[in-house]
Amino acid sequence: MSDNSDSKVRRVLIVGGGTAGWMTAAALSHGLRGTGVRIELVESEAIGTVGVGESTVPHIRYFNQTLGIDEAGFIARTRATIKLGIEFRNWAREGDAYIHPFGAYGEPDGGPDFHHQWLRLGGPETMGPIDQWSLPIAMAKAERFAPPSDEPGALASTYSYAYQFDAALYARYLREFAEARGVARTEGRILDVALDPETGDASSVTLESGRRIEADLFVDCSGFRGLIIEQAMKTGYEDWSRWLPCDRAIAIPSASTDALPPYTRASATEAGWVWRIPLQHRVGNGHVYASAFMDDARAEGLLMTALEGEALAPPNRLRFLAGKRKLQWNRNCVAIGLASGFLEPLESTSIHLIQAAAGYLLDLFPTGDGDEAARDEFNRTMAMEYERVRDFLILHYHATERDDTPFWNHVRTMEIPDSLASKMALFRERGSVAGYEHGVFLEPSWVAVYLGQRIIPARHDLAALAVPEAHARERARALKDEIAALAMRLPLHRDRVGAPRATAGSAA
């Protein structure tokens, strides 16, 4: 379809299923209902999905709510658990541990953010870990959960939550949702992509069966291959491995244990990190590592040692390159999911980036008449999303005191993007988090990682001095006790999601 054509976009073809394909299909079928746009998705059962994206950030709740998905039904169908944050072990120093919570520290009192008062009262040396003033952290450690309050100013309103779920079951759930709203699914492997010789737009794909499918807009959800966006259109890729050197992952499920913590765990290893994601029916495990610093056999051995239950399947090995496509919307093709780029799952952002792309595509949906501005805005916004996540991930590696292995010495001393260096300098100097209007990780998240990885500001906000020190100290003590007591009054997480008790070797 030519850029100056008067024709409208009436046919959308999504290439690839999995989480990216079916989230996009669900979003488009819901958002474009009544417009006459026909949506088709082609996927092949013979092509496996990566299926490691089982941990999310709170934005997923908005996605589900927008679609009208019932939370209780969703939790049951996807065997989901609640996620209040991510625990990081051994990142700044071996033996360290902290939780990045989905919520604020302290209570909403109209003053400066609580970490400034905490710093004013002596910081870690006098006050101890700031974790003690986070309700979601107290809940996570006690394995308890209740939805946040909607009462403004209430302590129980200071947090959010996400989910940990079986990504394959979620894709199946969204497939049913999308098909019920008119999305046509076609089974088949794509053998050829045809481009218009004049415009370079994609015009059709040809399946192994010989069937040819035409469309006005193509959404590439074909995974790392980038079947249309890269293999056909040669869009190009921005390589970020100089800042994020991990390029391998091994994933394996294991049997459930009696513990069902409402958080994900990321434990640093000698050249990467191991994840643990508890679901209702099993535990997701994996090892992300840098092949330049660790061989595959060593990486697999460390992962198997870390399993807390019986392995339920053979290891799934993945290779990747951190970065993103130079354009995520090129001509009449929009890349979503792994086809658009890859940032390791350290902060569970893969599904969020799918959600963001699908949302921006709906907001900027092409009319087929002068869509250059829409494409430019989509590419600008998604580049910003990727770069902000990139910087947040780099922070975890660079903000370390570890020099015990070549890998950690490398990431500790490497040059970092100016966009991150300025943020770190601002926090070190005055405890301020560089603000921005949009982005998945806002101020409390940055504070959690800065302080959790031993970046202690030189000074605090002077506004913290408005409260007399004796009063501030007494209120901090009372608040810590209040948070601990409130967490223990809440229901057990296991009971809240209806998860059965684990039995030895269970894989239900």
C-alpha cells in the first residue's frame, strides 16, 4: 500500500502467536470493534514459543481490565500467583538481599519522599534497611496479600501488584478472547514474504500450503527471527551488548514447594543471574548469563544446583542479543515482542513492552493516508520505552561493589550511557530521582535499586528538616511497627489465589 494511497487499512495480518501475537490480537480486536477492520493471525504449531515470560509488572492489570477480563477467572485459568516485587540477591555484594517493591516507602504525608527522612535520621547505619518501611515488602516476606485500598492517604493504598503466570496458558486464554471477537486464526508456516517493488511495503505472505494472504498492515510477532521486519525489510538492529553483555539463557520448570512467595527472585551468579518464579502448579527457573564469561555447561550446572524442586522438563536453551530494531514500525510493518528487540527479563519487562506497543499501535492506528507522523511517533515512543528500561537494567549491573569475577569487574567498570550516568550522579549527590512523565519504572523503583545496591546519597532534601527530629524518629518507629502488624493481618497469599499445597514431585 503506497504512502499516498486513498485506501484505508481494512486487513491486518499478525504473523506469529505466543504471548506477543495473542496479546496484540486481543488488544486490536477489542479496540477496533465496530470499525470493519479484519484481523487474521497466522501461526505454526511446529514453531515453538520462547515461553519464559512468566513474570510481569503492574501495568498488566490495566491491560486485563481494559479488555474486561475478570481477575479471579484469569488467575485460575493461567495458574497465576500475585507479584509484589522482585528480590535481588548477591548484586551489590555477595550475601546482600533487597526487594524492589511495587510501591512506595513510608506513608503519604505530603512531605518529601520517605527516603529523604530516612537519610536525615541516619540512613542504613542508624535506621537499618529501608525495606522495613515498605508495606509490599513486609507482605512479600510474610507471604501475605490483599488488594490495595482505594482510600486516599491510607497506608494500604501505597502499593500495587502484578502477576506471575504460565505464559502459554495466558496466550491460550487471549486466543479464546480474540477469536470470540472475530480474529481468524490460520495454522501454517510462512515460506515467503512479498514486498511491493515500488514502495517496499509488505504485500502478502505465502504459506507452506501454497495459500497467499494479503493485508494492508502486518504485525510481526515472529520472535527473534523478525520474519518481515528484518528478514524481508532489512530494518537493522541496535546492539546494546556493550552495556548488557548477557547473551544466553537456560530455562527449566521445577516442581512446586510448600513456599509460595508473592514475588520473583533474581540471584546473581558469577557471570549472570538465576530467576525463580513461583506459579500455582510449578516453579519457573532460568539462568541468564554472558557466554564471554561462562560456558554453557557451567551455566546449566549452576541452574540445576539452584532448583528447589524436581526438574519437570529438559532445559530450554536460548541465544539473544540485547538491543532493539532501528525502526519498530517500518513501512506497513509493526514489530511487537521479540521481533522488535530484546531486553533480558531482569525486571520482567518483556510483556510490558508488548502491551505498550499494542497500546500505541491502537492509539496511532494507520488510516492508509499519510501515516508518516504516526509511524514517527510510534518509533519515538517505543525507542524511549526501550531506552529507559535499558538504563534501569544497566543500573543493576553497574551499581555493584563486586570484583570477585571477571564478569562483575567488567560491568562495574564499564562505560555507561550518558542518560544513566547523569541519573546516578543526581541521586548520589542529593538523593533525587530524575523525573520523567512516562515510563514503566518511576521514582520508588529507582530508589529501591539505588539503595538496595548501596548507592547512598551524600545529602537529603532540606524539606525533611521541617519535621522536628524527635517527632520524625518516633513516627518512623511507629510506622515500621504499623507496617509489620498490618502485613501479618492480611490473608495468606496461597489462600488468596486458591493454590493447593505442594506435594513431593507434583507437576499438576
